[in-house]
Amino acid sequence: MKILVLHGPNLNMLGTREPEIYGSMTLGDINTTLMELGKEFGADLKCFQSNHEGALIDALQDAKTWANGVLFNPGGYTHTSVALRDTITALGIPVVEVHLSNVYAREEFRHHSMISAVCRGKIVGFGWRSYTLALRVLAEILE
């Protein structure tokens, strides 16, 4: 089982960026936690973060050649990117959308996701645990 864990813009600032919203764990901490959890499922995880939409699209397109599924936190691109939506549609592998904060308890513009409709599901609002919940669900889907 091979899984891409894809992190969008500003997630490299976790631990210092608005910890009251996003928590105190760094992106490295989250990736380490996921890698350890993935071992329980026999999953091989590749983690990647970019602040650039094109790099995220490239990573998704590349995942089509090797991954069985994707965990994706598109960050701010969630609400704006038709290009990421189109890429996910073309993948043919399950993608689970992940968000640390409860986007529905925040600003109105965060309530709409351009990609949710083309993902297998969406987990929001549980901080770093959103990622672990998403990994468990994705592993079950892939089994």
C-alpha cells in the first residue's frame, strides 16, 4: 500500500502559525506520526509540502504512477483551485481531503471546497488527528 501525503501552502509553518487554530505540532511531527501509523497498516508513505499550486498538481499527477491513494490538505487552495480539482478527477485513485481546523466554524469563504466533491471523503476539525483519522480510513478503503 503506497500513499502520498500532500500538504498545501503555509502548512510548513505549523507549530508557529496561529497555534490556537492549527495546534503546536510541526509539519515534521505530523509526518513522523503518520509514517509510524502507516507501518501498522503496512503502508509506505511519501510526504510532500509545497506553497505552489503547480508543484501540488505535479505531485498528484506523479502519484498516479505509483500511489494507491492520497491524503491531501490543500490549505488555502481548497477554496479556489479548479486546477487541483481537475487533477484529482483525472487520478483514478482515492483522495481523502484533510483539514486541521473545523473550516465550518471559521470564515464563510472557508465553508466551500472546490475539491470535496471529487474526493472520497473529508475529515476536518481534529487538529493533527485529522490526518491520522484520514490515514486509517484510507487504509481501510485500500484494503
